[in-house]
Amino acid sequence: MFKKQYLAIASALILTTTLIPTSSQAATGTKNLQAKYNNIKVIYNGAAVPTTIEPFIVNGTTYIPLRMMAGVFSKDVAWDGAKYTITVKDLPNSQHANELAARDAQIRSLQNTIDSLNKEISDLKNNKKNNNNKDDDIQDALDDLEKDLNSEYDDYEKLEWDISLSGDEDDIDVEIAIDLDDYKDEFEDLSQSDLEDLVENIIKDIWDDNDFEDADIKGEIVDSSDNDEELYDFEGDAKSGDITFDGDEIN
């Protein structure tokens, strides 16, 4: 072992097992220190940390170069000689940077997914709104057609008929109601041909409407005085134009 004088420099990192009290106002000036060298080594994770300045001991305190330890702990050290200031900053951590980049990419991907789902939801809402508007338009057209048919045929053969329509532009159900409590005798006086003409005219009037020209039609003539008991049934095939009444095709 040997001793020699050594001027402590500002870039030294103090490691000590004994804390030395300091005042809030640092003193300035020059002091002569007696440094003790004993081939001090710093071992980090089993490996010696290289340094061009040998660590030393002053009054029981071990002094290690700051830059030496900065490399160990991934710090960036800068010395400002004008201000006598040492600045220590964290070095970028490549692993953390990669993790952050991966996380940012994941966030962007999730955001894209969210944007896509939001657009899909918006499109569905718009389609639903458009479909609702279309359904409303079809229902309005069906209501208007029902009024026209009742106006045209409500006193067919001097009987009181009530015509009801339901469905859409592809399929329409027709109910032709007659109150047999009031019109039983008159109804029985009607021939099947009279009933076929009524049904055929109603079906053709429906097909003449542009909104329902492709609608297949099913319907019944019912007795409204007896819980809408079915008296006759009929169908109209829009594609072929065929009309059947009680199972028989109307010629």
C-alpha cells in the first residue's frame, strides 16, 4: 500500500458506508487531500468495470469515477466547466424502446380496429334508418292502396265489403271481409264467377301499382260476423300472372 496526494475532481462519485453531513450552501475553494490507493476494483455482475482513473479512499470514503459508474447504470454524464455542474441523464433503453414501439403499434392497430367497427356501426345505423324509411314508404303505399280498393269495391254487387292489406313489395296478404249477419242472403245469391271477378280485379289492381307489381298475393274471403271464418281462399303469382280461387285457376 502507498499514499499520495490527490486532488478530488468534480466527476468523482462518492460511495460510502458513512454519510457525511453537508450544509445547504456548498463551500468553494481548494483543499489538499491524502488519498489512499489499494488497487480498488469495481465488480458488476461478476465482471470488473474498466476505468482509466483508479478508485481511491479519503478519510475512509471510497471515491469512484462518475463516468465509470455511469456506464454501468446506463447514464449519460456531462460536465459543464463554466458552471461547475455535472448533469446525469438516463440513456435510452433499447429493450424499453422496442417494447414501447410494439405497444404503440398495438395501440394503432386497436385504434384502427375501433375506427373500422365504429364505421361499421355507423353504416348499419344508416342502413337501418334507410330500411326503416323504405319500410315506412312501403307501408304508406300499402295504406293508400287499401283505401283505393275499399273505395272501389266496398259496395261490390251492392254488398258491404271490407278489404285489408298487409305485407311488403314482395308478398301481400289480402283479407276481404263480409258480414253474413247482414248480407247472408245477398252473399248466397252471388255466383262463384261474381266472387272470382272480385278477387281477380283486386289482385290486378294491386299489380297495377308500381310499388307492388312483383308482389305474390295470398288472400281469403272471410265472414266478419263469425271471427273471420274463412269462406274462400285465393292466390296470385306475380311472375306468371296466374290467379287461383279456392284451388282452381281463374281463366
